[in-house]
Amino acid sequence: ECPKPVLKENLVLSDSALLKNNFPNGSVISLECAIGYEVDKGSSTITCVGGEWSHQELTCKKKDCGPPKPSPNMEFEILSGTLFGAYARPYCDRGYNLQGSTARQCLANGWTGRSTCVLVTCGKPPEIPNSVIVSDHKKEIMEFEDVIEYDCVDGYTLVGNASVVCQENGKYSSLPQCKGYCMGFRF
């Protein structure tokens, strides 16, 4: 009879072997790779012969998750490789905000977490007193790098830049003003 086997690093007994309390001569049990590891090479069984276990041939290597699959407008900074336990950080292209997981980890079932990159929006075009929007825009909500062109109604002069841009921070660039004038004098 053999004692319960002492296993090499990254090996575990199969479920059926775990349930056994004694191992008479001739017993054959199966070994498996620990969670996060996969078979590299070798036989997955050992046999009890003369009160001793045969040589453990099975070797396991860390699971390789490969590079994480990015969403559109996303890339990953691989912080510590792509093997089991490794971390990666998603980041978005300019003009996009990250939503979801800010870090991913390679585990037994692959990379954890979900992330997406969402286009920055600035909301509705701002209303400027005594102005009209002259650009041909049809959007309710303006997005990153969208441009709105303003002009003033008759009797008012534009002060500032007529073009207003939806910026990376989700805010509009400086807004112009429409100043009134009377008989050639500004007031």
C-alpha cells in the first residue's frame, strides 16, 4: 500500500483520487494541473508499486491568456506579461473615456473585467444671447471635435471666436458674445 502522494509544484490530485483514503499496490491515480496551469508534457497518471509511487512525469506551465482583446478605440498596457496572474491596463484613444474595469488580470478562464471606450460628448450646443448657429449641424448632443459656428443677429457684433469646439474634457471651448451697438457706438 502507498501513502497519499506528495505532488510536485503546480500538480493536484484528480477529484476521484481525492476521495480515496487508501492506495493498495497497483492503484493508478490521475494528476491534473493546478488552477491557472495547463499541461506542458508527460503522463498524467502515477502507479503504486511496492509501496511507492511511480515517477511523476506530468509537468504543467502557467496558462497564457495571450494579449487582451481591446474594444474599439482602446489599447492595453501589458504590465506583467500575459501568463496566469499577470495584469494589463486598458486605455482609450484621445477623445474617448474609459468605462468599466481599469485593470484586467489573467486568470484560469482568461482576462477578467470588461472595459469600453465611449466617445466624449459635450451636451447640447450652448445658447448665446442674440446669436444664431450658422453651422450645418443636426445633432442634439455634440461629440468630441464637433464644431459649432455662431453669428450674431442684426444689431449685434460678435466678440471672440465664432467657432466653438467640443473638447476632450467634455466642455466647449470659449464662447463668443454678441454685443449690441447703437449708431456706431458699442455699449
